[in-house]
Amino acid sequence: MFKEITSPQNPKIKQLVRLKDRKARDETGLFLIEGYREIKRAVEGGVHFESLFICEKLFLGSSEPLLIEQVGVETLTLPAHLFEKISYRDRPDGLIGVAHQMQKTLKDLRPKNHVPLYVVAESIEKPGNLGTILRSSDAVGADGVIVCDRCTDIYNPNVVRASVGTLFTLPVIEARGSDAYTWLKDHNIQVVAATPSATLEFTDADLSGPVAVVVGTEQLGLTDLWMQAADIRVKIPMKGIADSLNVAMATTLLLYESLRQRKRYL
């Protein structure tokens, strides 16, 4: 039998709402995971949950009870109106978990391929872009994503959502840019910097070896650290009036070109 909460003034509800803010996430080491698919992948990724909030009226299928059992923590039931109030989705599906952040460092990165492929995302501002970069990285089988000099933390609820849970099944590390660069060099991984100022188009570059695709913000681009460190600088041709693509879209193009070139290794 689950405990029922009906008041928005309940301390557990107040804590959940606070975790929507980065300051509270940083202070507590906790974060929110909303949605069946995301929570399922968090369980598969070994994430440690603290509590689970549910609303059976909002469930979309019949597999939720099994997932709740797999999470295996204190479970609290909410009425639909309260769940919808605390949800950050337009159409909530009745599941929100409070979980402990994964404390991973560069030492935890282990290439799963003998020709590794990494992504370095520098100072990405929009959570949706960062989440989509994680999703694309997972799609091509990348060995990991290094988030440098963060503007958006990886535990932002919208990063979790946009990543569709791949945050939990893909190695994702937060690190300083200088530390990430040293790690890549120590592991003989070439740095591929994506920049509109390059002369080499990305389809003409050799992306078949051990590489790290480095992308930055659309407004400012990559910092001098990565531009000077780059072994290869590539651009995506732009034939219209826009001078650059959305950073998540650009990352996806570069990753799939690398995947195409390395088919012989897979």
C-alpha cells in the first residue's frame, strides 16, 4: 500500500518542486526523472532512486506496476491535479522519480570500441540541445560525452527529457575543458573542432579514427582552447542565409558521418 499525499504543502512535494532549480540540485545531489521511458532507462543504468511519485490515473499502459517494483523505493501517490501541477510536462504519464546524481569523472570513461568516438560539448546553453546531443551520441554508439564548462547541468529536467533517458545508459562526464583536452591527448584521440571558419567540409575530413567531435555554442563558437588544440577543423556547408546550424543538429551530422566512415570497423 502506497502512502497518499494530497496537499501541495507537504514537505516532500516542496522538495520535489525545489529540484527543478539548479541550485537545489547542486546542494542536495538529487535530481528529477519524469516519465516511464526515462525511469526505465535509469533503472537499467543503475541509478539510485530516493523516492517515487505516481498517479495511477495518468498511467499510459499496464507495465507501470512492474517498473515501480523495480525502482524499489518509497512510493507516494498523488491525485491527478497535484501531479499535473508539479510535472514539467504538458502530458504527464504519472511517474516522477527523485534520484541521486551519478558522480562520474574522466577516469570512468572506458572505450567500448577499439576505435573510440567521443563528443565534447562546450558551454551548451539550452537543455534541449544538450539532451539531443546525448540522444544522437547514443544513436551512433559513441563511447561517451564530455560536458565542459557547463552552462546547463546534465541533471536539468529538460536535459533528461530531451535525452529520452540516454543520459543513464551513455557515459556522460562533466569536466573542465583543460582536463578533458589532457585526457583526450593522453588516450591518443584526435580533436575535431566544428567551426564555420574552417575550410575543410566535414564530409571530406577523415573521421574514421579515434576522434572526439567538439562543439560549442552557436553564438560564440568554441573557445581558443579547443580551436588551438584541434587536430582537424571542419565546417558544415551553409548555402542559405543562415551561417550555422543548431548545435544539436550539427553534432548529429558529424556523428553520423563518422559512423558512415567507420562502418568497416563495426
